[in-house]
Amino acid sequence: MSITRPITFVASVNNRQVFEENLFASACLRVANNHQLLAQVGFASASLAYNDAMDRASNEVMVFAHQDVLFPPLWLSQLEGALAYLGNTDPRWGVLGCWGMTQKGERRGHIYSSGLGVLGRPFEHPAEVQTLDEIVLILRKSSGLRFDERLRHFHLYGTDICMAAGKQGLRCYAIPAFCIHNTEHLLTLPQEFYECYRQIKRKWREHLPIHTSCIRISRFDLEFYTEKLRALYMQIVSRECPRVPRVANPQELLQGLETETLHQMTRVDLEASSRG
């Protein structure tokens, strides 16, 4: 399916080289000249960066992506397929993304993440979730949803806006659109993450537990303290914050992954055809 509508792409950028080697290098952004790309530099939080971009966005559909995300050539077609499907089943959708968690704590999506490898598997239609990972968030400008500027730093703003959408009766979905998150994968969560955790817990305390891609936010903080103890242990053992570096050549990685993904997608299509 070919993409017909113009899209506004937004990224909060603090490393120009990472941005240019990943998101900016995504082939699907060059298939048409009517897309808008906003690189947000110098903002103190993701919410401030994204709301500023939202005010300047010239298109109805807005894709907020990490600077180290790489979209394959077919990504826009997959997005268009998901939008067409939801146009028939839930035209008032709230937030879409590529990786999310259900209210039961089940993962939904199909992505590649540095240090973790391929997560999930190809699936046929958008899957409803409670929250979405911040690597990719897709909104409609007309939905009226905004990022909460009281939420500091660059963590859990995807969780927050999904919860805000749910409060307005809008559903959120993980869509079948494979992408690469070429991140410098931290094996422990930074202190800023825990500050955002506490903010989210206070704000949405009547809706706990909340399942996110990183941690379960709960009333008694069992996962919170477990993660803190694990981080302390790893720091004692390694004497520094352990991390897995980004892939040096994300385009080469993409070529290898595309072959396997196409095989898996063909199997999904064959299964769908047999059911039909």
C-alpha cells in the first residue's frame, strides 16, 4: 500500500551524528517531498520539545521518534495500512506506536533494539495496549492530546500521554510496523527515570498498576525496588554504568533484518489467507 498523506516527523536531538546516521537516514522519509521533519534541539524535556513541534506541525498525522530510530523503506506503507485499518475500526484512536504493553502486562509489537535483538514477531492488525514505548509515538493533531510539560526529563512521557488518551476514552495501539531502535542500551535505569516514575505514580495513582515497557508502576513499588537493587549490584560489580553500544552501521543491520522480517511477514500473510 502506498502512502498518500503527508506526515510530520519529530525528534528531540542532542547528538547530531546519531540523528543523521539513523532517523535522518531512513529511506522512507525520502519517498515523498511533502513530509515535514522537525529536529528539536535544546529543550529541557521531551514534553517541551514535542509540544513545540506539535504547534508547528503542518500535518494531521505526527510521528514522534527517538533520534536513534531507523525506519525501513516499507515503514510508511505499514503505517498507512494501520491507519486505513483503524479508519474502519476506530477512527478516534488516541496514540499509536511500535512497541507497547497491555493492561495484563503482555508485550505487543515487532522491533529490533540494540542489546536485546528482535522483540516480538510480525502481526496482522493494530493491537490495543495500555501504554507505548517512547521510541515511536504517533498522534493525530486534531485529537487535542498534549504532552504534560510538568513531566521532567525524557522518560515515561509515552506512558503519560497514553494514560491521558485513555482518560478521554481514546484507545492506544501497537501497530505492525517494524523499526530499529539503534540505542546505546543501558543495563540499568538512570536516576532521572526514577524521578519520572514517581511523577507518573502520583499523577495516575487511581489507575495503578500501569505496565510500561521498562517497569511496572505499582502501589507498593515491588518492581521499583527490585530494579534499584539490581542496579546497585551491577554498579558494584562493574564499577560503572554498564551499557551496550549502538550498531556502527545501522543500514547494514537493516538489510540483514529485512530478509528475516520479510520471511516472517510472508508466513503471517499465508496464515491470514488460510483463515480467510
